[in-house]
Amino acid sequence: MAGKKGMTHYAVALKLEAVRMFCKEGKSQRAITAELGIRDPRRVQKWLRAYRREGAEGLNKLAGRKSPGRRPKKENTQAYIARLEMENALLKKFHTELREVRLAQRNIG
């Protein structure tokens, strides 16, 4: 599994046990981390958030998830083509202007 050196990976069963202890028994997150031997007290909070959002499946996904950044917006095909055509026209315009300037500098044109 990928991760930083020394990083501990916890089984889904342990994560579910931590969620159960918090929800059913009403234990604090610090008590749960001490009892289950979890290094980071905020880890339980992340598991609870994932469990509330997606249930037990959220705890499975949490292990393989990348950084929680924004996903890139998908552009539809027509808008993509229109943007490329605009860029192409702009580049052609700049190219002709640059060519005219170079010819004028050489006194050729």
C-alpha cells in the first residue's frame, strides 16, 4: 500500500469498531484512540465523517482515496472545439503580426 514511511494502515473492521464505539457506546474520540491503539486522534474523526457520508462503503473507499482536492470540470465537446478554434485563430493572428515585424526589421517586405 502506498503512503508515507511509518504510516499505519488500519483494517476496515477496526474502523467499524471505532465508529460503533463512538455511536453506540458514546465514547470520546480520544478514548477510542487510546483503547484501539490508533496513533492519530483525528483519524477517528475522519472515519466518522466518511461513515456518515457513505456508510461502511465510505470506510473502504477512504483507504484508496487521493488528496481531497477539487475534481477537474469536464468540458463538453462543442465547448472544447470552440475554445481550440479560438486559440488557433488567435495564434494565427499573432504569427502573421510577428512575421510582418520581422520582415520590416530586415527591410525585405
